[in-house]
Amino acid sequence: MLSNHLQNGMETARLVWSRLPNTEDGEFDAIGISKKSDGSSVESLDYEVIENYAYREEQAQRGKLFVIYQVAVKWFFALLIGIVLSSVYIVTQFAPAAAGSGIPEIKGYLNGVDIHGILFFRTLIGKIFGSIGSVGGGLALGKEGPLVHTGACIASLFGQGGSTKYHLSSRWLQVFKNDRDRRDLVTCGCAAGVAAAFRAPVGGVLFALEEVTSWWRSQLMWRVFFTSAIVAVVVRTAMGWCKSGNCGHFGSGGFIIWDIS
């Protein structure tokens, strides 16, 4: 096998040598480039790419731009990693209850399971900024879970009169400070999250009816309908305001369906 390769190489070298001009028409330089008498170069016998003049010229022209591009890419990926690590810190140190979808925890709460910390103000802040960091870092993150959990946290804070720890309480919200109204408000918050995520107020009502509540009554149905209707009006108003160019790139949002076939 090795002898065949050597023989083929020698034959190729002889063929190239036979096509070169003789020494009367030109001379050979030290690195194997045949030059004619008029000074124009012919084919090089030196096949080391780094020694190629055209390659060196091209690299010299693109050198600075290539270095800038490499530095920019490195800093870009470093920024993305930093954003993702900030989200990791939020869900591991600042607000561990904000980790995950949040929908199973809300279902458990509405069905009588007391899960510590899932509706705290700290969890709300962690959910919002953790979701922003995850999306900004390029991770795959759905809209339904974070918005349902966020809506439930906001509704729960309304139900308990705000947050006394962070001095964000209000007296007029104390009227909702009972278990029944608080559960109803959390259910309305879940419906509002689905309605905002998919721009579907009826979908929010059906989600609350089918997924999160175990005890359904007519009074709760009208509360959920009213909440979803308010969310639909607010979302449509924000979309109309953003389409006029007031939101920049955020005004052209829409559904993105990835082909995984």
C-alpha cells in the first residue's frame, strides 16, 4: 500500500516536472517556484499552505477583522453564560420556590396541599427575573408555566393584603384576607396567566375549570370570566400601542413554531 502511494507521488512529480518550462526559458528559485524570463511566476512546487503568498496576503487583509470577530464572539458567549448563571443563582439561592414550571405547585395548593414559599413576593420577583434571564440567555422556556405562576403570586398578594415584609401592604385589600377568597383569587390569577400567554381569555377560563380547581361554582366562574376579559383588554391595548412603533423590536412578536420532524 505504501509503495503504491510513493509510486503515484513520483509519477505526479514527473508529470508536473515535464510541464514546467526548461531552464532556458526561466530559472528556479530556492523554494521551487519556476519563473519565466519576463518575471511572471508559474506553478509552485512548494505545497505548504502557510508559504503561499496569496494566502498570506488574504490573511493580512482579514487579520484585524477576524481578531475583532473572535473577541466579539467570546464576549457574547460570556455574556450569555453570565445571564444564565444569574438565573441559576436566583432559583437556587434567592427564591428556590421559583424553580420549574410552577403549575404543579399551584395545582397542589388549590387542592389543599400547603407548599411553603410558592406564593411569596420573593418568589414572584425570582420568577420574573429568572424567566427574563433564561430567555435572554438563549434557553428554551415556555410562556404558560411562568405566567401562570406569576399570575397566581400576584393574586395571592392581593388576597393577603400585600406584602408586610417589604412594606407593600394596603388596608383596602384586607377584605379578601380569608381562605376562600384567596383560593378564588389564585384561580383567577392562573386563568389570567393563560389568557395573557396565548391571548385566549376563554382558554384561561377552561384552564382554570379543567386543570387547577377541584371545586367549581357559578360565582367563581364569573370571577374568572371577568379576570380573563380584563386581561384580554389590557393585552390588546398593549399590542395596539406597540404596533405603532413605541416598543421597538418587542412590537413584532408572535408565535414561533419549531419544526422537529
